Amino acid sequence: MNSKRQVTINGLTIGGNAPVRVESMLKVSLAKRGECISQCERLIAAGCEMARAALPDKKFADDLRHLVEHTRLVIMADIHFDPALAILAMEAGCRAIRINPGNMPLDKLNDVITTAKALDVVIRIGANGGSISQKQLDQANGNRSEALCIAVREQAELLLRNDFTNMILSAKSSSVNECVRANELIAAAYPDFPMHIGLTEAGPGDGGVVKGTACISALLMRGIGDTLRVSLTDEPEREVRVGYEILKALELRTRGVNLISCPTCGRRRADVMRLVKIVEPLLSRLPDGVSVAVMGCEVNGPKEARHAQFGIAGTPGGAVLFRNGQSIGEYAFDELDEVLPKFLTLSA
């Protein structure tokens, strides 16, 4: 989306002409090896392309190595404060690490950069709303978005002074407006480098989904963002599903079926919610990018249904089914449970 440069992590390209990538984070301790592997498998099935794994202590280094060796998912080690952990993560096989260079002693940071260069490791740097220093706030005259940009600039310059360019930039906040503005400033300052975007601590349920979507969508529509995470208080697979739904809605990537259904009103001729419940379990048989429209009446129904590869529009007597704009017949409501599974297949 935004960057001219492209980085590669175990064959996964980020930035340049690569699609916007969808990430998550493992939500169990590395010590729980079986659970970590299982979570990675579920993430892969959901379409996750990279997951961060927290490495809080050197005693988990062997667990990290085990994870890297036993999953197909690209793993980025998440490191805070201790540069020795960053080096251990790289030596354990991680080809991507997330660090805050400003929290590391400069002499030790040089060792991290040297190791990253030798092993061709990508470093993601960045700040979040909770890590802004008072000095950075003072420099920004109290503007938190500008303070976030200052924090990222300080980190980026540390790496650039050491001739290290294999990096991803990020700035996150729990405020949508603050996060969007900070990323705009960073993208303007460093247009060449890939950017990871997302709202941190978005929260649980619908509220978390809405806040994360508002932030990520606003940035993507500004051309900012090469990889994203929807940070939810939920299972990581849901983060991935929501991420793809955002990209699908913005027509940036297509994963799964595009289900179009009307919100229903007093004109509806069919129980749209019932039809959707019948249709949804059948969608996995269809390839990515196919559109299925479920409409409740003839006002918008036929036109929307004809636009989709598969369409269902309610009528006074039941529903008309369309395939690629052509009507294939009208069926009574009590026939739909039997007819729809046969209807929703490309081979028909």
C-alpha cells in the first residue's frame, strides 16, 4: 500500500507491491508448546500470514526454537527492554523481531543490529501510546500523535545511523484519532518503509471490532499500511477473520465469499435471517471472491441478486434464485432447505 521498499521474512513479502498482510499474536505462553502449535494451525487455517510470539525471558528460548521449527506460520519474536533476548530469538530461528530500540542500551543495540544483518532478520520498530516519554510529549507540545511520531523517528534514526534498513515501522494507540494522525505523520516522514498498522487495546466484542476497523480502514483508505493486526480481547483467529473482512470491504484483498444481504424492513417477502443461516454454512464450498446476495423483496432484490454470482430474492410465494444474472426458477419457502445446497455450487 504505502511503502516503496519491500522486506521478506521466510518468503513472506511485506511492502512494495505485496498485498496488505494479515497478522495476529499468540495468546499463550511459549512454554505451552502444544497449545502454541495448535494455535498456529488454527491461525493458518484462518489465513494468518504472520504471528508475534512474546519472548519475556531467556528460559523460553528453546520453546521459541521449537515453535519456529514445528510451524509453517511465520513467527516474529516480540521483545521488550532486553537486547540479549532479541539475539536469542534470532539465534532460535526467528527471522523477524519486534523491538523498541529506545528502551535498549546503545552498545547492546549495536549487537542486535549486527546479528540481524548477519542473519537477514527484519526488525519491526515502533511506539505505542503507553510508551511515550514526557520528553517526547514536551517536544510535541503535548500533542500525543506528534509525540508518537517523534518516538518512532528516534528509533528509526538509531537503526539508519547503523546502516540498517531492513525494517518495518509502527505506531499504535488506543485512540483512533491519535493513532491515525500519528501514522499519517510517520508515513510522510518515511514513505519508503513498510508500515504495520492497528489500534492497540481495542477491547472485546463489537466495540473492539468497530474501533479496530475504524482505525485500520481510515489508514488503508489514505494509502497507509502494508501489514495489519486487529488487536482484540478474543481468540486470535477472530482477529484474522476481521482483518480479512476489512480488506474485503475496501476491495484490497479477497478471502472467502462476499455475502451481501439486506437489513430487512416491512417490505420483506422472505425471512432473510433464516435464509442467511441456511446459506452461511454452505459458503465454504465456494472459491474466494464469489458474491452471494440474499435479499428480502423485489425492491432491491433482483438487481443486487443479478449482480452476484448467486442471488436469492424474496417473492410473495417464496424466492427467486439467480445464477450469474440469470433466473433459474422460483421456489416455495419449504423447498429452500433442500434446493439451496444444490444451488450454491459452481458445478451446477
